Amino acid sequence: MKSTFANIVSSLPADYADLRFEENRKIRIGYEGKELTEVATTLTSGGHVRVYAHGGKAISSFSDPGKAGPIADATCTSAILVGNSRDKKLRVASAPVITEDFLITPVRDPRTVSLKEKLDLTAHYNDIILQNPHVITTQTMYDEFTSRRIFVNSDGSIIEYELINVGVFGMIVTKKGSVVQRVRFAFGGNTDFSPLLGREEDVRKQITKAVELLDAEPAKAGIFPVVLDPSESGVFIHEAFGHLSEADGLQNNPSFRAKLQLGITLGKPILNVTDDATLPGLPGSYEIDDEGVRGMRTPLITRGVLSGRMHSRETAAEFGEPLSGNMRAVDVQCTPIVRMSNILIEAGDSTFDDMVRSIDNGYYLVGAKGGQTSGDQFTFGAQWGYRIVNGQLGNMVRDINMSGELFSTLQATSMIGDDVRFGERGGCGKGGGGPMQMNRKSGKGSPHIKIDAVTIGGI
Amino acid sequence: MHPLLENAKRTVDQAEMYWNQSHSIVVRYENYRLQQVTENDVSEASLRVIQNGKIGSAYAVFPNQEGFLDNAVTGAQYGDPVSYSFAGKADYPKLDNYSEATAQLKSSDLIEVCESIKTKLQKQLPDVALGIGASCERSELTIQTTQGANATSKSTGASFYFGAPFKGAGVGVFKSRSGIAPQVADGALLDEFVTWYNWGNQSSTPSTGRLPVILAPEAAFLMMMPLLAGVSGEAAWKKTSPLTQRLGEKILSDKLTIYENPLLAGNTDARAFDDEGVPCAKRAIVERGILKEFLFDQRVGAAMSTPSTGNGFKRTMFGSGNETSISPWFCCPTIEPGDTSWHDIVKGIKEGLLITNGMGFHSGNFPQGQFAVQAVGFHIINGAVVGRLDKTMISGNIYQDCLDVAAVSRDVGLCSGFLPLGTAPYVLIDSLQVAGK
């Protein structure tokens, strides 16, 4: 199959072409409350072809590998149509030719674990949650994704590689009177089954928070200084800055491209931000991206100065910047887009206590709850928080969403802790001009940080 | 009956097959330049089986993919007992959701649609980073069960969008249209885009406090998604819905009547049957503010001893499609229009907000009716827009704040955001909490 696909892309009258063929297997086990709602296996296969010709680009996805040849031909015709209409031609940066396989050998391979063991494990954690009298329902999921991919391109690369991601995650729902609260839990999130075992205490800690939230106060609306815990600050740097460092989002946005020239100062010298696919055992770790480029470490902010960017081969050529190996697609129906691998704020030298002591009236916000970004505007939630009054932690608060603007917020990041932690479960949604791709393999890490002013939406 | 079902019938007690084949073309412009053509030809199938009273599921590319039936049967070995059967034979409402003209569209036709938008807007807004897209799709969905359901639908959809961020800003204005038949951008839509874009040349931040807020159709999801979470039969069953035990009570303003209308003519999301092969029907969910009905699929309906309302869909907040589990969802939610022009609603506001989007909605406690989002839209002072909103959040709870609705426009637009496609008017809420200056 590899040589057939390689012949297809190399015979096209194209500037560049590649083809990715995938065989994917997913296992999903889901509990909602006492009910086992799903034990499901998904088997999918199919291909995706990309063609650059006459300076234009076209892409196609297909289910039937027997149609790969005619579909590649038709895609090439479309690329020529696009190219002939463009004054500014698209091209791809040169990249090393790779003829190597990248197969994964986890400590304990989830593919070798029986369905029964996975089911029992999911039921075990779900039962622990249901034992608490304040819990009215749960969502407990076992989620396993394995993918075997072939990548060939017209440069001569022929690569076979694997992706594995396995985790247990869910939601604890508690109720007291009319107040209903939800707290998330997640563990695993990389290639290894072992970290899913023995996590009872982690689950119980989250249950305690979900119960405590029932007596918490809603957050007040206004502008406040905040301390973010590592999971919150990981989401902050991912949403607020990371997405604006993905070059495909800047490629056609002249005003942000002008604002984000390499070398500009974005934050204080204490701020260092990196994207790193080579860190072992994290959700966004990988050897090779879906464009046949090796994953690597890319410094993005160095001592407060914009020092790098995440690229595709196309954007690297257009920006005249180095390749970064950040092109990834979640499945065959999706084209690769520029994605963060593992983004992190590097450790500083402040302590958590220093940060709290420095605030007279603000919040300590804990637990990532997702976020959204558009250009330089960002919003993200916290699972719970605490008032900070006169340098001391105060009452617990709930229902917290905050927003801000990237450039002023990076400048307002005034203290960075020495306690870097990565979230176990990755996740990121991005469309990139196409359908939304929910990517499990996107890690976020950070120490505690202090931001001098963010807008909090509350009562 | 499909051979897979014939085969399954010999192995399991019941089986249900969902099979969708689609062909789509998308063209995309960035900065007034044709950027990319995408053409997809995809087949996907799911299979649910009941064996010895337990249910199992499997998903695949083709129904005849190796291992498809075996995986579903294995799932059923471990699955929970089910108290319902797959859908039986039914008469489905007639729904015309196929256009041969759309089925015949080629990428060159979509390029023509984009070029017409480009030509008009490039004259008026030459310096903006305008993105334009047009797409068409034809698909054939088949749902068959061993119990006799045989639902098939041949449908088409065509759409376009265009939009641009405000200069130097992270947010902007976007407009779109979609329908069964080929779509062309009319002059009124293009003019409205230019007006809105120019409104955003200045930014403006309101003061912190309570202010009147207009939800444009594009922002109707801020009210409708919490409502969907509340009227989901599943939330009622699990007692997580704030609407549990509130059937027949006033939950929203009497100016609001909300239908679930899967048979909405011309709508690309319209359906004669749900993803379990149960017939769909138009239903009043909220009538003059009174809660009338919850939505059920077969699983939740059985748990609540009530029939499915035909709302078992493979949808979630972040996506839809073959691999998504079935749960009760809106198909085409519609808010009934009022009798005021939305322009007149704006003119009547001393200080307030026109909201066109809300960022970060999914991070909030929306299943309880709450939202706290970064406000995207415009600041109104003395009946006129003074600029785009900047550094502003709005928050509230629909079951408190939407009890007081001052006006509902006669103009309607397509819902967007997290919702399936429905229609909504402009809704003026008396006041919401605003975090600004």
C-alpha cells in the first residue's frame, strides 16, 4: 500500500503532494450515574490527500483506498484551478526526506488490556463517586484512541507511525437545594495504560471540591488581580497566546501579523514560553507530525520577547521562518492544521505564598474548565476559586469565567512560580478554516502565575 | 433489508444500522484570495445491537467493514440491560430537503458565489482581511432496524459565509446563509455587513452594572443552549435540570414562544426522522413563557416511561456525526418572531448592548441556566451604536433574567454558535449584569 500511495503522489503534475492513510481504533466506555451508557468500538480507515500545484492548494478525504488515484488526480486539477487564480502563490518550505517508521511501545500497552479490565476500571471509579450522598449523577468515561498511519509525499518521504492516547475522565455532579455544581477529573492522557490505575485518592479529592462548591459564593463581576493555579495558567497560555503563535491563524490576518513580528516584547523578562513535542509522556508528545516533519522544541517567548512560532511547511515558507513540526489532523476526514504540542510557561522564582500575599482584593482560581479565543481576545473558566483579601485566602467561590486581551494580559503577568505542572489530559478545539477538530494530543503546563488585572464575569 | 442486518438478525435479538454517505465541496477565500478547494467523499456507519437484553455499539467506515458486527456483539456482552426496542416500522412526515441543482454544483459554481461577494465588498471595504467560503453537500442517510424501521433521506445543503476581524481587533463581523437550494448573497445582507463592520471602527466599553441587552439571532445560543440542557429529558431523568417538576410553569417571559421544528422548510438541518429512525414532529417547548414539553430519545423515554419525541440525535455541543452517542437534542429550534423592527428596538435603548456572539460560553454552568461570556457585539448609547464592545463580559441566568423580555423583533435570522440551525429574532432582555469599566 505504501508504494502504491507513493507512486500516486509522485506521478501528479504538482509542485508538492502528500497522502496520509489511517487505520484508527477507538474504544469508549461510558457511565452516566449508575447506568453504563456505552461500550463501543470504532474502526475507521481512509485517506487524505493534499496537492499544491501552480501555486494553489486543494485537499480531499476519502473512505475507499481504491479511489485514491482518481481522487488525487481530481485534487490536483482543483489545485491548478486555485493556483491559476492566485497572484500570490502558495508553496511549501523544504523539509528533510524521512523514510523511517515511528512505532510506539508503551510501558503497558492499552491495546493488550482486555475490554473487561477497562470496563471494571471505569466502573470502579464511577462507584467511588456514586458513594457520596451529595452526588446526583456522574459522567465517567474510558477513552482510548490508537491510530496507525502511513504518510508519503512527492519529496520521497515514506513514513509509518502510530498515535496512542488513553485516559479516564469525567464529571462529578453534586446538588444541594437548587444549587448544582460540576467538577471534572481526568488522568492518563498519554500512551500508557499504567497511570490509569490506583487513582482513587485523586478522584476523592475532586469529589470533596464538588461538595464544597455547593456552599461557595458566586464570583463578583469586575476587574481583579488573580493567581492562577498551574492548570488554569496552562489554559491561559494555550488560549491567549498559543493560538496566536500558530502561524496558520496569522497567515491571512495582516494586522496581527504586523503586531506579532519576531523580536517584539510581549511580557516581562520573567516570561518564557515553549512548545515542546519532545517532552516524554505528555499528551502532546510525538515523534513525527502529520506533514512528515519531526516534532521538536520551539521557544516561543524568551525573556519576554517573541522568539518563535509554530508552523506548517506552507506557513514556514511564507513567513521565512524555521519548520516546527506542528501540523496535525485528528482523523482522515480532517486536513492537518497547525496545533500546539505541549505548550508551557517555564518556571520562575516566585512562590505561591508570595503571590497571594501581594493581593489585597482578588481571586485564586483553580482547575481548568475550557476556554475560547478569537485573535487577541480570550475567555476561560475556572472550576472553583477563593477570594483573596488582604493577602490571605478567603471563602470559596463558584461559577467563574474570565476574559482579557492578550497583549495587556501578558504585560500584566507579574509573578511566575517555581512549581511547573502539566495537566494529564490534553485537549484543544480548532477549526483552522475547516470543521472543528477536537485534538486530544495537546498538552498544557505551567507553574502558578499572578496576573494583575483580568475581567471576571459574575453576579 | 441491508445484508448486514440480515446477518445480524441471525446473531443477535435486535439490530439497528445507521449509514451515511456524503459528498461535499468547500471553497475558501482568505484576504479576497482563493485559498483552497476541499472535496470529501465519505461513508460512515454505526451499528447498535441488543443481545440477551443488553446493548452494544460499534462504528465503522462501511457497514461491511470487517469486525463491525463482532465489535457490537462484544459490547453487548458487557452492556447494561435495556428496557426499549429499536424503532419499528413508521410513517415519516414528508420533507423536501433535496435540490438537484445543489447536487450538481461544482467547485467552479461555488467560486462564482464567492467572487460575487468579493466583487461587491472589495469596492467598499478594500483594506479588510475578508474571508469568504461557500460549500455544498449531498448525502444519503439510511436507518434500518430488524424491528422494521426503514428510514431513508436524500438531502442537499448549500451555504456561504463571509466575515472579517475589525482592524487590529480579535473579533469581527460574520454573516452566513444556508439552505437546501443553491445560495446567492443578496444586496441587503452585504449592506448589513458593511454597516456592522463600520460600526466596529471604534471600540467602546460600558460601565459595570446592569444594562439592557439585545441578543441578535447569532447570539441566541446564549439563551437556547441552557434551555436545551434544561428541557433534555436526560437532565430531567437525572434530576440535574432546573426545570424538573416545572412543566406547565412560567420559566421565561410570556413574549417568548419556542418550538422544536425539525420539519422547518428549506432548513439544511431539517429531518423527517431522528438518528434512531423515530419520526420527527414540530413541538412547542415553551409557549408564551410556559414550559410545555421535554425532549426524549428512546433510552431516556423508556427510563421516564414516555415515548421518544423523535429527538434522539448524534449531536453534542462540540460536534455531531456517526461516532457520537445518541442523546436528546434539538433538531431545528425556532423562537417565534414578535412585531417590532430590530432597528426600532435599538433606537429605544438609552444605554445597552447588541450581542452578536459570546466567547467562553462552554466554560460556564449553562446546564443550570447560567452564562458568563466575553461579549462580542456593539455598545448602544441614546438609540445609536457608538462602537464595538471591548473588555466587556455579560452574565446571567436565563430562568431569572429572561423572565423580563422587553421586545422580540419581527426580523429573524439563522441561529449559529453551538446550536443546530434554527431561526431566532432579536430579543431584548430588560437587563443583564455587565462587567466593563
